Amino acid sequence: MLYNSTQNAAEVVSSAQAISQGISKDGGLFVPQEFPKYDEATLQSLLKEDYRGRAKKVFSDFLTDFTAEEISDCVEKAYTAEKFGGNNPAPLALCNIDGKELNILELWHGPTCAFKDMALQILPHLLTKSLKKTYDGKTAVILVATSGDTGKAALEGFKDVENTKIIVFYPVDGVSPMQKHQMNTQEGSNVTVCAIKGNFDDAQTGVKKIFTTPSVSEKLAENNMLFSSANSINWGRLLPQIVYYISAYCDMVNEGKIKLGDKINVVVPTGNFGNILAAYYASLMGLPISKFICASNSNNVLTDFINTGIYDKNRQFHTTISPSMDILVSSNLERLLYKLSGDDDKIVKNWMDSLKSEGKYEVSDEVKAVIKEKFFGGFCDDTDTKATISKMFNEQNYLCDTHTAVAINVYEQYVEKTGDTTPSVIASTASPYKFSKAVLESVAPDSELPQSEFEIVDVLNSISKAPVPAPLADLKNKTSRFSDVTESDDMETYVLSALGIK
């Protein structure tokens, strides 16, 4: 299995190279040249496996330059019952709203209480093995731009990992207080955290610029270092996300909710497009998915794109109560466009160049047609998000976070518009206690709001009776280690200084 760049198909690398490098030198993203095919017999065999067994199968089909022993070692170290609170890291919760059965895929039982743990607990193991295959002896410098959850999950995954350093940038006013406290209290001798004056797109643009500036890479090389990424632009981040859609399908079959071969719909609260792209990739492998329902908040650039074929980031940026989706440049959409354009690297590069120079692009009629057939785009604002949290709690006694609520709301819009009642999986991406203020305001709007984030957690817990995850409860007595803030234009200088490079 080989990989090439979305913007230069002539650049061909192994999976270890793709994971080590993170992003192509031309700024494109690495994609597999082909997808393994899973027929009903393959899925039948996966029904008998647990999550770890299913993960080993998927990884072995994509990471063909890894031995079976290496893959098994990565999987067994990543998905432990101790880290995820049980043998199934991605359990399904069943709810019913307005007569519709909701299969909620809870992806937040890991050490940082967000879906990013599903990938970022295994990525350090994949990366260290990849480095030994490709850049033995070099230190990998992990640069991360985060809108909240990726930062903490990456920090936790890479803390004190040999031959790695990690630097995380987040928008100073663009994450929840709990997310900020999680990052700024991070332990580890190889970690650095810095806020930027700007939004997530500024952070992401700054990281990509640093990655693709030759003079910076040369300075790192002189110091026996190289850049890599823990964002979902790294194939080692995206691949693990494919696993939980395949596993959820198997669980639904085993629980008698569907029969093997039946189609399902997938609903994903979406910002950078990686989570929903993983579901699409699973469908290319043979997972029977009918519709991909892409849920956005008020930053509805993806909704407009799905409905019009025009991607236009030239619009007002909204800071919302679902901050991990406060994104106007969805990087992983580039991978979808590459596939839908028939692996046409030249046209993808033209679209991405237009996005940089004009802030927008329009895809071909052929690509528009496939997107309209496969995807549904919808969005909801903060008011509707809070109403959905309240409805789920009052009618189902189910406490969901602000991102999951967006997905549930948009799913209801989809059913109302189409009448489609195909069994659906809704990706639940974070613990409600990571966004406790907004969730408390939703379920108990008349309650007095405490000043402290952890006092809010206590009140929400007393009202909802939903257990507070231990990793969040343990943060209460931790003091901040990091308080740096920099201009987005100064990120390169900050990185070099943090690494001790002049």
C-alpha cells in the first residue's frame, strides 16, 4: 500500500513515510492509492472480533510496511481498558427521540474525554515505529493547531514519548475554559503550549506555513529534527477513525439492530472534515453506508459547500458554544475532492490555490453531483444547540455535549426533510463536562451559574447525575504550567525559540 500527495500524485511514499512526514512538501495531504475491499465475508469475520481485533485488521490492510507484531503492539498499548474505561473504547448508546431510534457512538471515553483520543492514543506508537523505519535517530517535532480537543489529546498521547517534542497552538478566546485548563496543566518534559491572538484558522494556517517553509525545515535538520503533525492532516490520525465506524456497524449487527449487509446513515458534527471523511473512506472499503450527514454550527461553510459546490471562507467567523467546529477552512475536504475528481492532483491543486488567493473555489458539476448524492449538509445555531441538549436530557435523561447536540439537531432536520428512517449512527465527540457552562445553561436555565468551571461541573453533576469522567475531575487541583500568548504572525519564531534553535 503506497500513498501520494493530493497536490502532486508523482510524490509516492510508504505509510511509514506518510505518518512520519505528516504533510507533503508541496502542502498536499497523503492519501492511499487504493482502498482494501471488505465484502460480507470479511465483515462477517469482524463480527467475532472485539475493537482491538477489528483495529488490527484495518491497520494491517493500510500499513503494509508494518509487521503484524508491530501493529499488534501499537493496538494493544493504545486501546486498553484502563485508558478507555472498558473493553469497548467506542460503545453505542441507544436513545429514542420523536419516535426515532438514535444509535449514539460515544467516542469520548478516553483519557481526555474527546473523540480525538481514538486516534491520538495510537498515533505516538505508529509514529515512533515509522520514525525508526524512515528517519532513525531524528527527533520528531509535532506541531498542532487545535480548536480544543486535538490539543489536549495530542499532548496526552505524546507526553514523554522518546524522540518527540510537541508544540500546541490554540486560539486564545476560541476554546472552552475546561479545554484551556486541560492543555495548560499538561504534564511532560517534551510538551509546550501557546495561545495565539486569532482563531483556529489562523493557527492552522500558521502551522501549515511553518511546515512548508524550507528554511525552517533546514534549521531543524541541522539540529537532527524534523516536523510531523498530530492534526487530522496526518494519515496516522485519520486511519484510526475508520476503525470505529466499522466497529460500530459490527456492534449493530451483533446487537440485532440491523442485518449484515443492511445500509446505515452516519451523522457527524464536523469542523475539519476528518471525522466524516473517515466514514466515507470506510464506505469505499465496502461498509454499507447510504448517506453522510454533515452537521455544522453557525460556521456553516460546509453546509453551503455541500448544497452549492462553492467553498467560500469569505464570511463572518462565529465563536460558538461548540468551539471544536469553529472552523472556516476544513483541511480534510481536500482528500475527498481528490477522490471525487478521479485522483486529479492538478485540479485539486488549482482549487486549493484559489482558496489561498481568493478565499473560495467552485468544484466541477461532476463532483457536485456526487456530493449531492452522498452527503447532506445542515447546521444549527447556539439557541437550537441548547434546545437539543435540553430535549435530550428531559425526554431521554441523556446528557450530551454541545457538538453531539448539533449532530442530533441536524439529523432531525434531515429526517424531517427527507423522511429517511434508515438506521443511523450519530458520532458523539466529547463529554458534556468539557462544555459544562453551556450544557448547564441548557438543562437548567434558571439555575444560578457559579464563577468557577469546576463549581459548574459540580452543579451539573448534581442535577444530571451523569458521572464526571475521572480525567476531568482530577484537573481540579492542577495548576497551570503554560501561559504564553503570541501573534499568529510570530508562530515560526516561537517554535524555533521553544526548540532552542537560533
